[in-house]
Amino acid sequence: MKLKTTLTCVLLIVSAFSFGQIQPFGHLTIFSEDGDKFYLILNGERMNDEPQTNLRVEELVQPYYNAKIIFEDKTRQEISKNFLQIADVDGAFMDVTYKIRRDKNKPSKMKLNFFSMIPVVDGFIPPSNVFVRRWGQPAPPQQVIVQQTAPVGVVQQTTTTTTSVGGVNAGVSVGGVGVNISINDPFMSGSTTITETTTVTTGGGAVVVQEPLQEGCYGAIPMNNGNFNSALQTIRNQGFDESRLKTAKQIAQNNCLNTNQIVEICKIFGFEETRLDFAKFAFDACVEPQNYFKVNNVFDFTSSADELNDFISRR
């Protein structure tokens, strides 16, 4: 009897401890009741490159998100919803599900309705028909296909560059012929090795080259405060918005920026149109595109924020 009582107490303590843990993130599932395929955009970041009918985004770290749903069928109206809830009234992250359905009186009008909310379950495995994306996880690199003319055949080119203490060694191998270059510099330090392989397949006089798509500034280090403050002053020194815009674009083209820095540059411009122009241009220079929704705060008109969101969703 005493042993049984002791085991019961232990189980109660373990259960209380388990339920008392605060989950650091929540999950979001959105499905279409009528099978309409859609794209989901959360805080300005597109979650799926292919339209889905049942989509799940895991490990969301904010209690609320701004959501936009664009349908593959262009006759369906887009859905915009601010403060999409991921946490309950007490601020605890949950596993939340929303449902898309058509308006009975106007089939082209779409609605997003709350469906369910349950506690986050560790190790949950979604059904196979659900497309899953983790928040903050970059999309897999795409490939760019370039066609060039060349003789029939197959050539593999491998370039290896090694930077080490005291110099740089570079080797190139094309069709089995190797070339090696060595540069010694006593002022260089550190060690980095980069290997790139390009496969060229030719047939009928055409060459198909597959290369990885560059990811730009995503995840890179933005301008440091000193350089950024100098850049801001340079932009301010220009007399007109048009000149300021040209200078700002030059800075964004050659540097990586975070969303706060982009916002600060936008605030310099006197016209809404100029702010919108730069906000579109600077998207490729942003190191944290998932937070680009912050840029919407620089606009005086909601139409400008909508136009920026539409621009981002088409990227």
C-alpha cells in the first residue's frame, strides 16, 4: 500500500512538471475546405513555392503574425489577416488550425476561420498529405539553367580555392588538364577552402550548365553602425528625393542591411512613392526577409504597404 502511494505521488509530480513546461514556439496549420490551392505569406515571407491545399508551419516564435493567402485560382479573392493568433489568452504557444472556406453567397470571396487550438505535442508527425515548413528555415537552393553553344561531349570543371596562412592556392581542372596557382603573402591569415563543380552536358551543339542560385544577403552580416551612419548622412546630404533615392540604391546594391536599417533609410525620403520604390529595391539586400513586415510602418497609406506585400509575394 505504501509503495503504491509513493508511485502515485511520483507520477503526479512528473505529470505536473511535464504540463508546466512552457513551449518556446507554436505551430500553425491552414487547410482549404474545398481543396483550393493557395500560397501562404507570414510577416512578408512566403511559406511555399508551390500552391498547397493543406499547409503547416512549425516552430513559430511569435504569439501573432500577419498573414496573407493568395490562391492559385486568380478568380478567388486574396485573404489578409492581421494578428493571426498562435498563442492562447495566457500567452502560451499552441498548435493552431485555421480553415479556408468559400462564401456561400459569393463563391469568389474566401474566408479564413478559426478551427481548433490544442497544446503543442512533442514529436508530432503530420499526415503525409500536409506540406510542412519550419519557420526561419531557408528554402532549398534552386537551379538556373543556361544554354551555350559548344561541341558535343561532356566536360566537368572543378575549381578549388584554398586561403591559408601566408598565401592563396588555386587549382583548376578542365577535361583532365590541371593548372595550379600559388600566391604567398605574409600578411594573410586564416584558412578557407571553397570547391565549386560545374557539370556541362553537350548534345547537338548545345551546352546545359546547371549552377546554384545565389542567395544574396539572406543570413549575412549587415552594415556595422559606423558605416551605416555614414551612409545615412551621405543620403541626407543630397538635395532632392530623386538624388537621395539613387544614392540609397547604390548603398543597398553594395551592402547588406537589416530591416531596421532599411526603415531608417526610408524615413529620409519625403515622398511616399520614393519610400515604396526603395523598399522594393532593398528587399534583395535584406539579411532577414522574414521580418520585412516592419517596413510597412514607414508608409502613410495602407495601399503602399499592400503594394509592397504584393511585390514580395511575387518574388
